[in-house]
Amino acid sequence: MSYEKLFDATVCTESAKAWRASGKKAVGTVCCHVPYEIIYAAGVLPVRLRATGCVDSSDAESWMSSFSCSYARSILQYLMNGTYELDGLIQTDGCMMPTRIFDNWEHVSKKQGKDQFCYQIGAPRITKDITIKYYKNELQGLADALSKLSGTAVTDAGLKAAVEKYNEIRELVAQLNELRKAEKPVVSGAEALAIMIKFGDYTPDEYIALLKEFLADAKNRKPIEGRARLMVIGSALDNPDYLKVIEEKGGLIVAEDNCFGERNFGEKIVVDDNDVLGSIASYYLGRNTCPRSLDNRPAIHKEIIEKAKAYGVQGIIYAKMQNCECWGGEAYYLEPALKEVGIPMLQVEREEQMANAGQLAIRAEAFVEMLDK
Amino acid sequence: MAEARQNFDPTKPVNMIELTCDQVDSIYQHMLSKGMPEIMWTVDIQKFCWEEIRDAHKNGKKLVAFGGPVPVTLLRAFDCVPFFLDTIPTRIASMEDLCSRFIDETEKYAPTSMCAIDKAQLGCALKNEMGVKFDAFVHATVPCDSARIAYPLMERVFDCPCFTFDCPFRHDDKGFQYVADQIEQFVPWLEELTGLKWDDERRAKLKEINEKANKAYEILIQLGDLRKKKPCVLPGRMLVLNEIIAPLAGTDEVITMLQTQLEMGNMLADMGMTATRCPEGQQPYRVCLMQNMLWSNTGIMDWMEKTYGAITVMDGFGYQDGVIIEDLDNWERVKYQTAQSMLLVPMIHGATGPTEYWLRVIDKMYDEFSVNVSIFMGHVGCKHTWASGKIVTDYIQEKYGIPTLYVDVDAIDPRYKSNDELRAQIGEYMESVVGAHNFRKDQ
């Protein structure tokens, strides 16, 4: 079955290569505030960058220092070592680390003599009328620049078609996650994450076809039983092997709340025909993907608790990337809120490289043991 | 072995404001008793700064805590006393016991990698040891991700009306106008907070405050020009004191302090003298500290002066100058230029936007201040500036031919690196790379 390739988390750039070979452009994106729809409407393939499997980011470290987030550093490494061969990079000021991926890649690619379309947009950190208006203007600037790059004008009709395409993906991913609510789901947490991160490896049409194939076959898959239903929250997590370590110790990850899982997709975009770009701006700025914003913490906490209840979660693993400040301070209010509803939380620190798998296994085992009693 | 000095009674809650006022007052009294009138102005300003906060309510004013770049002049026009929360960490950075008390508190809940500027102020808030109750909290979405942990938490801890300025990464017309539009929204919020109207009286008050702020920034520019002279007459540590302009722009007291500094500097220059600790007639090295000021060890600048004749002429995230508001009767221009000044203050101008902005700051410093020693005094909490470090230092090497020393420090937490270790690192660089003579070895 061809959908099996969705479970191979290795970064695969074959689709982007084929896309570019046909004379079209493909650009990388980092962070959840770069709307795929605008890029796609310009006839450009958006490639959500990830760093899965990066075991050595030393070249990037020389640019970003050891004090940087290893996820960001590893993405820069993949750009520098040619794992990703694309036409450019589109970035928001999501948090300070991706901002520096942008700066360093713009600088290094110039030194390497590469012709790159590097474009940064500002994504406000509070959501209200004035900030949505600003963000919309930023998106208009992006749309104009992309139109110039590809020669395809970004029109309302093009944006609506792109929204429809990506909404279909959102719908299918929602179906995937619905499967995880079952008492004995047919998909593990590691498998589900693998499927979701593969989004960045394919064109929308290819990904839709693979998702459909998987969902059609899901009923034939063997149900999985875990000793404790878990949810993983925290910094960007693009490595299913990390979840595998936890699941091998008896945990079953049925939900997650980080920018590579369900949050990367979210609800469908509802388009106002009179303001298509404005609808996209409101959607992307308004959804609570990450505590990079200053006004969404209570809402994020509420959503985590509601999701935990909906998925029958018994315990939460809060995995913070070292040097990730955005996800750094959530425990202060979240932990007591979770305690109130009887959900314990385990805090762990991680790096992009699977450097502390042994320690994670021990802590996960103890956590599962505690929940299983 | 000398007993460590205790800055507070650890068995009792600390009252941060009272404690600071007492400490500043005892320095003041000490200097009075020793008869040091020529430098009293350096303490006068600190006394004013902290006592204004302590006495805000007694004086019938609203006390407004703030973080990041906010329009301080407007706060003052609405009869509020602005309390810049960063002054807590910068004030206590040299006091290991007090600093660790607050930093350790924050680290119970937040990562150790968080910036200690934010850890210290957040810890003070979490322990409820500010010693004052705020009427409001105004903050921005910059400078960094650490602040973005601290501010939302403090909002909830302070439990008072809050206003957030969203500061964009772009420091261009679009960005300035965006912030200016938020200033427009800030005015009715202030009206509601204070019960005062945005009427002719308030506008006149703002004009008066802006005139004073302009004056202060004009002097600051002249002080910058003075530092460009060879030899540099003002010591490195004056750069630290001048940061007090952030909460005090628009007051007479900050004008007096800057004016006195300027007069003294000019007088010394006229006499062919300097107020630095460089050996007489020996000031071969002009240092740029490219990142944050090292508040936890400002004495290192004195040591560099004494030991190598190396004067810190400017710091990368300091005040090179300020925005002068040109048309004080034109509200649209006032808003726009206030927005400009918000996005061009220290730490914001070079560090919150693209690295390219930092390079502009570098050019200004290296071209105008005749820098010949480059030190990346890298605050470990400032991870995003470390992540620009190679671009910046390569640029300096290629354009100015100066190799840069990287030193990792904690600008606030003195426990991170000992004075001896820091001196050894800088000393090795000065002697082996720069080829500096160690004057103290002669003594």
C-alpha cells in the first residue's frame, strides 16, 4: 500500500524536486503563521520545513551558537547541507529562533551564490482589529512578491481554490485524529505524528490521495492497547521516534498540542467572499498554535484541557525544547489547572537530536506506571 | 575569609522598593559625609528614580509598571509614574544574594535558559516582593521570547489593567505607523485608567514633557559626540547610568543629570584630562561591547581602563542617540516619532528585528567612535543575538579588520562567571590578540 510511506518520517524532497523540475517554484516555510494558501495560489509549492533525523547541526551551530534552539539550528543545517534544495524561504517572526534561521540562511545562501527568494512577514503577537489589519497588509506584501516570483497573480479566485484544497487536508487530518479517540485506536501516536509531518513532503494533491488511502484502510488495522492514554504538548516536535520511546514504555499518545501535529492544520478556514485575504489573516492570527503570542495563554490552556477530556487523556507530557522560551513558562498556570481536572503532567526537556532517549524512557515508564495504578 | 555581605534578611519577605530606596539613600549619605560633591549627581538621579516610585501613591499619582518600549511621555502626561521593571534586575545584578533569590524563584517554573533580566523581575513578582501595588501594567511584545514568557505571567500576578503594544520586527515606515496607530488606542485607555481627559490641558502637558524629553535626548547625543573624542573623557560606566533615561525621559531630573555629565565632560576635555581610569596619557584602545551591558560586573570596564588603557566608548545595545520629536503641536507627527523612539531604544534597535538592523548599529559605532577593540559580551539569555553573532562578527572582521572576542556572560546573574575568569578571558585576548600592554604589571 502506498500510504505506508506516510510512516517513514525521513525528510523526503522528491515531490518538491519533481515540482521544480516542471518549471515551477517551491519555497520552504517555518512556523504556523505563513499561510500555505497564499503560496499555493501563486503556483508555488509551500514546503513546511522540519529537521527530523538531523543528527549533526554543527555547521549551523557555528552560525547560531550553542545557545540556540536545536530545532531551529537543525533546519538551518538542512538548508545549508542541501537536504532541502528549494527556491527560497518564507518566514514570520514566529519566535526569535526561526527569525534567525531566516537571517542566517539569507546571509549564507548569498555567500554560497544561491539565488533565493527570502521573504519575511510580521505576525503580530496579539489578536485584535488593528493587528489583523497589519497582518493582512503583510500577507498582501507576500502575495505581491510571490506573484512576481512565479508570474502567477494571487487572485481571490486562486486563494479560494487554495483554501478549498487545504481545507480538504484539514478535514482528512481531523478524521485521522478522530480515530485516536477510540478506546483502542488503530493508529499510534508515533504513526499519527509521522502522517502529519509528511504533509510537508508532498504536494497537496499527493498528500490528499495518501491520506484518503490510509483512512480507507484504517478499519483493517489492528487496534492498539496502551497502559495509559497520553497527550504530548510543548515545543515543535517533528520526530515520531520521540513518541515511540514513550509508547514502547506502555504509553499511548492519543493527542498532541504542538505546532507539528493537529495544530498545524486546525479547523477549516471559512472565507468571506468580500474579504478573502482578510479571512485568511483572521484565521491564521486567531488560532492558538503557539504561546508566542501574549494574549492567548489562557485560551491555549483551556484548549489543552478540553482536548485532554475529549481524547480521554490520563496524563500529559510537557516536552520543552532546550532554549525554547515560548513554551518555557506554561507550567505555572497550566499545571494547577490540570490538577483541578485530575490530569497529572510530566515535564521533560528535549533536544532535536535524540540525545536523551534513555532518560526519557525511564521517566515515561515511571509516569505510565503511576497512571496505570 | 571575608564574610559575604547580606543585602537583606532572608528570613523575612523583601520589600524591593523600600530596600532599594534605603540602599541608595545610604550611598547618598555616605557620599555626603565623605564630601564628594562632584559626583553626587550620579546618586541624585537614582534617589529620584526610586523614591518617585515609592512615593507615587502618596503624591496622588498612578503607578504604572512597564516592560519593553512604551510611550513613557504619555504616561507622564496622564500624571502617572512609570516604573520600568528592568531597573530591578539591573539594580540588583551586583548583589548575588538578592539576585539569586528572585532568579531561583522563577526557575522553579521557567527554564534556566530564560533571560535573567526577565527571571529577576518575574521572580520578584511571583514572590510578591515588589513592595508596591501597581495601578496598571503596560508592556510591549518585544524585546524577546523571554519577555514574552514573563509579561503574560506578570499580567496575571499583578491583576491590574493592562495594555500591550505589539511591536513589529520591521523598523520602517510601515512599522512606525503601526505602532503610532496603537498609541492612538492607548490614549482612551489612559483616559479610563486615570479619569483624566485627552483635552487641551493634557496636550499641553504632553508638549511640555516632550520638550523636556527632547532636551534630554539632545544632551545624550552631545554626550555621544563627546565620547567620540580622543581620548574619550567619560568612563565606560557612564553608559550604564545613562540608561536611566528610559523611565525618566521628560523629567527635569534626568536633564540635570545629563547636563552635569556633559559639563564635566566638556570641562575635562578642555583641560586635557579624562574621568576614566586609564593611566595618564594612555588610552590606546577604544572598545565596543557589542551586546548588552554587563550589569552584573560593570567594574570590568574600570578594570579594562586601568589595566590596558582600554576605554569602552560605546555598547551595542546602548543609547547612541535618541529621537527628537520635531513638531510638538502636530499629534500625528508626535505619535509617529514616539513610535520611532519606541522601536529605536536599546535592545530594540539592534536585536529585535533582522540582523541587518544590528549591522547598522555596528556601522554607526565603528565608524563614528573609532573602535579598535571588539568584544561580543554575550549575555547567555539573549539567545537570538548569539544566533546573529557570526554574521555580525564576520562583518566587523571583513569591513573593519577587527577580530572579535566572544565572551559568554550573564548580564544579570553574577553566579554565572567569576570576575577572575572574566578578567582572564579578556586579558588573554587583549594581550595575545590585540597586543596590549598590561599597565598593572608595571606596578
